[in-house]
Amino acid sequence: MGDNAVWGALRLYGSGLMLKTLAMAPLTAYRRVTLNVFANPEDGGKSSVQSDDRVERVRRAHQNDLENILPFMAIAILYSQTNPDVETAKWHFRVFAIARLLHTLVYLNELPPLPYRLSCFLVGMGVNVSMATQVLLAARKYF
């Protein structure tokens, strides 16, 4: 893996997205503690196991990040090895990062899933499909 503009952009946007994903765990814990809602009896002392939509919403947003950002990282690494146009690669990474940030904001602020959350998801999925297609096209000579 070289030290060029595509890899630099992937390091920037990829590490930002991974930090965002990592930040969701402490946010879930914060919500659990402030609302006194724990997943296990031993976590909350005398509190029994409870569920609260405000905690579950953060937890689901974290799960959604894991389901979308990890595949993006794998696809983006493969895509970066195809020697893509630098500006096109940067736009792929940038658009995906913005879509994921907006998706989380929409999810956590309980905005209507249609059209906001769905639009953010579809934009991110479109970026992944675009990059994966480019990877397959570059690899077709090996078939």
C-alpha cells in the first residue's frame, strides 16, 4: 500500500468513520448510566434488566455502523488498489462519510426514517456498489 493521495484520503475518512463507530459504545454506556437502564443485572446493582428506547436507539445506530462502515473499509481498501482517479476516490470516501454521519444524526434525533434515514443509507450503499463494481471490473482480467 503506497503513500499516495488515494491512500491518504482513505486514511483520513476511514479513520474518522472508525472513530465515529468507536464513539458509539461510550455513548450507549452514557445513556445506560444516565437513564439507569442496564443490559445485565450485575451492571446496575439493584436495578433489574431493563430496556429503554433511548438506549436501544443508540445501540442500534452503533450496530448499523458496524454493518455498513466495516464493509466500506474492506471495499475501499480493494478499490484503492485499482489505481483509481484520485478525485473520484476522494469523492467516494467523502460522500460515504457524510452519508454515515447524517445517518447517525437522523437516527439519534428520531427524524422520520423516510426519506431521511433511507436516503443516507442508499447514498452509502451506492458508494459501496460503485467501488465494488470498479474492483470487479479491474479484476476481470484474472477470470
